[in-house]
Amino acid sequence: MKNLAVGVFHDNQLSRELGKKGTESDILMCNKKTDDAIYTFLCPVDDRLAPKSQIMSSIDAAILAIPSMTPEVGETILMLDAFGVSKGLIVVPPYTDVGAIQSLIQGRSLASFQILERDPVRIQSMLQAITPARDLSSPPMVVIDHSFSVKGVGEVILGFVKKGILRKHDTLLLLPANKEIIVRSIQMQDADFDEAEAGSRVGLAIKGATAEEMKRGSLLCPVGNATLASMIPLSFTKNRFYTEGIREGLFHVTVGMQTVPATITTINNGSLILESEKPVAYTTDARFLLMNLNAKKLHVMGYGTPQTPA
């Protein structure tokens, strides 16, 4: 069965029209199951940068509503492009100048987005055509978005299987807590399963760590399949619309579903070094979105990818 995680931006009501309300914190998640697919719709409740960037780091596709062209919408476009989100839809009001939007997204990852008027039935139909490639051959990896304790069950996490096939009773490493855990049970859509493949949204009962240690953005994977570091060298691509310049100092970075303060300590010819107070867990193919939350206008500084040691 196909699983699709879809970010919805600048139209929270659309998420509720496309799926049934599920978990809600600073991120609203709505779910829909059809005969051949399971959809998870994620939207930032207050359009704050941190949860918005966390959603973008984990989705397969995006729905971008443009009721009018505002600085916030422009920044969302830049963020989606920084994360390389290339599958999705742009929803516009009737009589919108579509040509202006096409010019705006030309040359960006959003260039392949289809533009349409707001029609939940048609939107759902168009989402059916999106089938992302899945890596089922790699070891399992889960990114956590929520965790809590359930009476009679114990510690539970909600998250997405990003790679491989997760199996009941798997022993994995929890990062950045660096603790060995056991997957006691797997649930999807309130039903128990023995395994879940890449793309699946899962609820897992976990043994070996507390809910507090399994914060949003934590990874579950076998030993050696993710990096844990507090000093991270990046190849960096600056956002050309960010006018304040890239300088040393304290900023914020989102990688996976983690958003943490990080200090730029070194800048050199298209690369920089980030240092965080606590270790950050990431994979070699991750994108780091660097943000200046104190900027007066545009907050997105650019994005980086991890550099491997020479």
C-alpha cells in the first residue's frame, strides 16, 4: 500500500478537509486511508518557522496555498526549494495570474508543481498520481515527531519509517540520546503489524528509553547508520535573497525534524562549520536549513549538506 506524507502550507483548513484530524501540537496531522493508499497531511499550526521547516524535512510532497503573494509565502517557496521538495501542488484563487507564479518557481524545485484552484476532491485525485521512490534495501531508519507515555503500554513514539523495513522486536540505536532500544510493537492506522516499510507512518511501543529522551527529530536506526556530532562541516549554498550576509555567530538549524541553536564558527569558500551545544543526529544525505530567526525580513540564510572527511 502506498504511503504519502504531504505538507500543507498557508491553508490549515485544507488539511482538515483532506483528512481526519489526528495528532495536534505545533504541527497538525490529519490522516486519510483509501483502498490503495494512506495519506498523512502535516501543517504548521501557527506558520512558525521551526515546525514549518521540520515538516519540510520529512515530507514526500507539498501543497502550497497562495491566496495572495505575501513575504511569508515567498519564504515558504524558498524553504521548500532549499529542502529540494519537487513533488506537489500550488493552490490558487480563481482568476489568478498563473503565469506570474510559474515565473516565480521557474528554476526551483517547485517548477514541476501543478497549479490548480482550491478543490479538495480534485486535489486528492491529483495526489494519487504521486508515488515517491522508496529505499527498502537499506537498514531501517525511523524519524520521531512525537513521543509520550501510555498507561498500560509504556513509552510510545509516532514517526515515519524513512528507509528499509522496520520489524517488531528490532533492536536499534536511539540518537541523539545514544541508547539501545527495542521495538515492542508496531501500529499503523490503529492496527497491529509485524513490520512496516519505508514511507509508513507508525506508532511504536518502545523499551529502553523514556518519552523525554525520544524527542522530535530523534532517529532510530542500527549502529553506524547515522552520525552524531556537535561539530558539523557543511558544503553551503547561500540563499541569494538573504541580504544580511553569512557571518560567524549563533543561528538556528533544522535537520531532519530537529531544530537547534548552532554557531557558525568558520566560513571558507562555500563551506562552513556549525557547532551545537548538544550533539545532533543526521544522515550523510541530510539537508541542513540555516535560519536567522532574528532577521527583520527574510530568515532563510541557505542550506548545507554534510562534508565527509578527506
